Amino acid sequence: MADDPSKRGQADRAQINVNEKHELRHWSKKFSVSPEKLREVVEKVGTRVDDVERALGGGRSGPGRQAGS
């Protein structure tokens, strides 16, 4: 998501910025977790969406991806 929702540039959907209220709301809703839980997981595994999703138990495997990597 873009840092500023009013800007129309390309969003970085691979990263989560928990310091932006709109991103915290969006990702908390998407992963069905509280903002506090999302912050905790991001602090633990980093800001990459794939890593956060995996840590929350929703990891995906797809082409070029191996479980546990």
C-alpha cells in the first residue's frame, strides 16, 4: 500500500508498514487479527507480507516457493 492513500502511485504490496494507520487497519482486517497482534508478528518476522502471512498460519505454496523457505 502507498504511504499516503491520496497519492496514486504504484503501491508496495509486498511490505507492511504498521506505522501507517490505514495500512495497519487494512492488513489487520485482511489477516483477521488485531492491530496489536499484527504489530507483534511484524516485529518478530519483519515487514514482508509473505513472512507475516506464514507466521499467522496462512502461508501459501506456489510456483517457485517451497514450504519452510
